Amino acid sequence: MIAPRLSIAPLGIAKRDGEGWRTTWRVANPDADSFRIVTAVAPHSQFRGETALDREVRGKASTQFLLVVRIEGGAHTEALTPRFGAVYRDLLADFFAAALAAD
């Protein structure tokens, strides 16, 4: 059995979803053979997320799916991730505004 060659890329900007972040991913299949995606797992040491899927990706086609991830380590860790730009800037501004108001 030969593993399929895949192209996996994030789409758009993550949005807050409860305690996690909703991310969208595109999986493209450059080969002629179809394959099935049965699960998606966030592979990063600080990003935790997993979802069951049942998607067939036909040859030379692609699919998209949502994955909600949680960031281990708290809000300070989230702010250090530059990928989501303005969202983290706003979170930091809210954090410091609340801290200053508490004094």
C-alpha cells in the first residue's frame, strides 16, 4: 500500500470557538486515486484538537474541513503566535486594559 501524496494548508483566520479556536483546512489530492479522510489531529505540541471525518477526496480534487483547537499554556502563549495577527493584538489590548483597570 502506498500512502497518498497530500497538500494540506490552513484557510483564512482562526475564530474563537468557546475555549478553542475554529480553524479551516484544505486537503488537496494531486494523484489520480481517491482516498478517504477518517480523522484530523492537530500535530503541533501546543495546539490540541481532533475531529472525526468521513470524507472521500477524489483524484485531482480537494476538500475542506473545520478543526477546533485549544492552545495549551494560556492566553500568553496564544499571544506569542503571530499567525493570527490582529486577533492576538486585540486580546493583548483587552488583557492590559483589564489589568490596568483592576489597579
